[in-house]
Amino acid sequence: MLEDIINIRKQKIEELKKIGIDPYPEKVKRDFLISEVLSNFNSFLKKGKKIYITGRILALRDHKDIFFVDVCDMSGKIQIILKRDSLKNQNLDFFRRFFDLGDFIEVKGKVIKSQTKEKSILAEEYRLIAKSLRPIPHVWYGLEDVEERFRKRYLDLLMNPEVKKRFLLRSEIISLIREFLNKLGFIEVETPILQTVYGGANAQPFKTHLEYLDLDLYLRIAPELYLKRLIIGGFEKIYEIARCFRNEGIDREHNPEFDLLELYSAYSSREDLMELVENMFRFLAKKLRKKLPNLSNLFKRKWPRIKYEDFLKKKTGLGFEEDLNLWLKKAEELEIEVEEKEIKKEKVFELIFKKYRREIEEPTYIIDHPVEISPLAKRKQDSPNLVSRFQLIINGWELINGFSELNDPLDQKERFLKQEEMRKKGDLEAHPQDEEFLEALEYGMPPTAGLGIGIDRVVAVFTKAPSLKEVIFFPFMKPKN
């Protein structure tokens, strides 16, 4: 049946061309967005103003001598009325013959209220400006498969207003973050996506090859080490909204490519950035209060700070000093699979923490992590086995990871060497040695604090999306074949 519909529409295109009508004209006339027509409706009505609007046909109701047509653009939807006696030099039979659901139309007319008091446009002229070959799904065969929504996001956006609303909110959230940081004197910068040595996180990269230089390259897993080079070079407050790539699993919280905001502030500490984050989120809640009214309740109270070890001890009854075998036994009880390369106490800590952090609902800072799992963070002076790090957890999502940055080049080199040993033992997520970064660090980096914010996760939490697939326009999907 679908092929029959497509063939019929192809025939209509051929017929239009034969009578000299281009079904895909280059130029169109549009005076206003539909939302502008609706918001200025009374003024247009009073003046009897004739206007041009354009959009996609979403619904058709044929009543012989009159057509009611629902037309939408990105801003909204309006009813078009085509009456036989109101059209100039055109007729309804042509419209009935050649126009279908999904087609794009240009309409000239004046605003009126229908008999049912619906705001409408009475058409004087109409024109086909793009013919669709395929019928829109919700009318013909539905879009019931959830995966199809993500594979064919264009249809999802057409059919589900809430989906479009969520993505408009995403854009607004990113713009507001920029506004907040720019007002504080932060400068937006850009760093390389293709890197000869990847770094800035514990993750496995994607590898590619530059033919011209016969050189292996990596898609960045984080912009951190290049941003720190800029701090060394004299910039003091910088940020980047970076597309990053990690060769890891795909689930509710992970997509192979994602947006990460990283910022660095010289002469600042972890505490300074924790305060900045709270102020940023309250700023967002205030600006979005009309669209997301429940958001402000999330950020009213001062956020608690819980030590990483205290959190794990409360959940497992085990402290850092407990034997590795006890931690492995606990992981087994929790049905957490520990690979051979991960049989190291601090790695087991992380696996268990990730399971339990999903129980954290209210905004909470987890602080003071082991140095072994934080190769780029500064040690705490009073506890050198811990680092001055924090994670922000909301509704089980880790939204932010930040710390006072390690600016001791000798300590950094030692940690890179330990990470390199882990890599040799099979841990592909261990941080590689970056000699160029170490050289830059030897020129001196001021006391600095930095953080990374998962933009996709922030949008998911703010809009109560069940997974990242709902807030990424085109999430990665396994090919059907």
C-alpha cells in the first residue's frame, strides 16, 4: 500500500510538470511565522490585512465547496480555509487533485474566525512549494516502534510536540549556560577534536588515520589537556562546549558521542567551582521557571557534601582499608561483574559506587575520591591518598565531575607512569602518557580548578527524560541489517 501511495504521488509530480508547474520552486513568499499571526491576530483582523504564510499540511477536511487545512511551521499551527468563491484564478478541484498530507504550501489570505471561532486564514491564493512522496506515519501506519522514533527523528519531531519542546529547551539551556559564564568573564574557546594523544578522562578512544602524514589519530575523549595548555598560556577563565567521543557501551546514560562542557578557572579551588555550579543551576531554574516550574524546587536547599568513602561505607559496610577480597565478595553479592583487568581495589570501588549512586535523588556532592581513580586531580594536603574532587549527582545521574587541578609536573608524571602500567595490564581506559602536556606543565600552571558538565545529562534531568536518547537529536543506533 505504501508503494502505491508513493507511485500515485510521483504521477502527480509528472502531471504538474507537464502543465508547467514546478512542484519544488526555489523562492517562496512568507510575511510572518504562524505564531506571529496568532499573537497579532486581532490587529490583523481589524485591519483586514492580507498576508503570506507557509508550512506543512498536517490535516485535510474536504467538504465539497470548502476545505479546512491544518498547516504548521516550526512556530505553531493554524487552520487555512479554502472556499470556492474566495479563491482568485484557482479552484478547489486542483487542490483536491494535487495536494496531499505532508505537502508544503504557500497561502495568501486574510485572517478570520471560523464559525466555531477558531483563528483561521481565508485563502485567496495558494501554491504548492514542496511535494512529499511519503505519507506522514501517524495517519497511514503509525510510528509505534520506539526505536523508529530515534532512527527517524524527523518524523518524531513532526508527530510529537513534546519531543520538539524538549529539544527547544535543550537549545535554550545551552544558551543560558553561555550567558551565565560569559557574564562571569569566562571566554569560550575551541580545542582539537583530532588528537595524536588522547587524554583528560579514563576512557577508550575511537581511532582513525590521517593518510597524508600516515599518522594514527584519536577522536578526543575530553578537551581537558588542551584547555589546561591555555591556562598555562595565560588565559584565566575559559570554557568549551565540546563534542566528545568515547568507545564505550550504549545505555540510558551513555552515547558514543556526546556534548561536554569543560571550564577552567585559574586561582580558584574546588570549593569555588562548587559554589559556581550551585549559582549556575539556580540561574537556569530562575530563567526556565515558566517552562520547567518544578526545577526551582530542586535547587532551593544547600546541597549536601558526602565523602566518597563515607557513602560507600554506608552502603556496603566496608571501608577503604578492608581487604580486596571483601570488596570482590560484595561486588559478587550485588551481581556486578568485575573483569580481570579491574581486580584492583579502587576499580571495584568505582563499580560499586556507580550502582549505588542511582539511589541519590536530591542534588548531592560526592567528594574526596581516591587518587588512583583521579589521575589529573590535586591531592588533599591532609589526606594525600585522596584528591580534592567532586561529583554532582541528581536523580541518579552523574552530571558534573570537577576538581582542583594537579599542577605539580613531577606528581603528574608519576601518575601517568602508574596509568601506563595499568594500560599494559589490559586496562584500555587508563590514561596514556602525554609528554607534550607534561612539558607544558613544567613551564608552570597557576592554582586552577576545572570541571566537566554532561550537557546531555543536564537536559535529561531538567526535562525528566528517561534516557539520553530522548535529548540527543540523533542518538547512535545499531544498523537494522
